[in-house]
Amino acid sequence: MKTILPLLLYFFCLVISCTETTTGEPANNITDQQKDSISSENDVWPMVKSVSWNVGITHKLEFFYNPDSSLNYYLSGSSNLPSKYKTQFIFKNRKLDEAVFENTSVSRFLYNDSGKVKELKNINNGVETSRRSYIYDPEGRIQHLESEVLMHGVLTTTWESSFNYDAEGNIIKTTTINYDENGEALDTIQRNIQQTSPPLDLNPYSLLHPLYQHQAQEIFDLVVLNQIKKLPVKISESGRSSTGPINYKYFYTISDKLLMKVKCRIAIGNNPAYDTAEALFQY
């Protein structure tokens, strides 16, 4: 049954159940006042300077900010490419209104009466090519997420997810139904979050690209990441007929509530586990 209703992560050290928290001075240019302004209700995030990871070639994201600490734009590039690509951010009332990629593709955010994102539309050359829609529970947490993609001229649901939370408001389980282009259900995937990190101040845009290898797109969704304060440490997945069970284990280095390093270990079915490239964060 269907109801109505785009990315980044990585890893290194391990102390307690694969999470290491280090202490020390606040990371570079983050002031206490700026930290106090960070919240999911106002789109001002930790001032990440860059994120880089090496997969044989080096990928890098570089972030640039407005005087009020809101994100102005970021550049994405790779060591094997001569050009960098720019994503420009447009804010209204300290809420993210649009993210514009190379002046051609626009991600447009629409909000409900409570100030929460209800729709995220992706528009290319004036045509809406995809949409994500969000429904919230009475506590203001995302309860349902639906993803639609333009097929044969019509926005068509490709998957939808429901969310379960523990008493502290952490996501503990998601149920995702995938559909074919005719609207027929393909499979139902259960993901259980068995452990979470300590509380973090997160810039969701710094997490999307490093986690591109991750299949849990409903958890590593931009709007979902902007809601949560803890990241998954262990995720167990079942229900994917093409692969069998999948287990994800994340290794974080955290300093003063800021993510410094991240890497993921993925085990698919009976195959040997492998590690993703480690992402390094600078502030």
C-alpha cells in the first residue's frame, strides 16, 4: 500500500564499539556562539572547511560560508579532473530555499506550517525530475518518506520508507518498499540500527558524497540527516533478494562533537567484508 507522502559518511579509529571520541580544543574556527546557533530548525551547520577521501584518486569537497555562518556554496572535484563543480545555496529567513548545481539543476525545499521540510524537489532545465516527500509524527520526527522519479513524463514512486524511534528519539528501524515503474512492489527491506554514535553537530552536505556507497538512502537522506543528532554505528539489513543480508559498521573519530574521520565496513551476504575509503574532515 502506498501513501503520499538528494548526500555523506566514512571512518578510522575505534574505542568503544567502533566509535572513538577524542577531546581537546574546539576545531579551528568554530566559536561557541556559532555552535549555539546550530539546530535542525535553522539551517546553520558546523563550518566544515573541506572533506576529502582517496579511492585511488582523491575526491574533495570545499565549503564556503556567508557572514552569518550559513553555507554560501561548495565546490566538488577530483584529482583526475581539471574542473570543479559549484553548488550555490539560497536561504530565506535562515531556511535553505534552494541548492543550485552549476546553474542548471535546482533542489528546491518546501516547508510545512511547523517549519519542517515537507518536499524536496529536483528540477533540471525547468522540469521536475524527482521529488521526496516527508510526513512527520506528533513529536515532529520524520515518520514517512516517499521518493518519486520522473518516468515516461510522470512522477512515479520508486520507494517509500517508514521510521521507528526509541524513547530518546533515535531512529532504530526503517522499513522500505521498492517499486518497479508500474507501481508493483519489488521487495521490502528492513534496516535495524543496533547502535548509534555520541551526539554530533552535523553538516548534512558534508556527509552525502562520502557515503555514496551506502544503500540505506532513507537514513542518509539530506532532510533526515538534518533531523538527527547521532549517526548509526551498526546497521543490519534484510529483505534484499538480490544480495542477501547486509551489515554496515561505521568507525568515527569525533572531537568536541565534530566529526573528524569516518569509514564504513560493509559485509554483503557470505562475501568477505570490505572497507570504504576514509573521509577526513577539516574545520
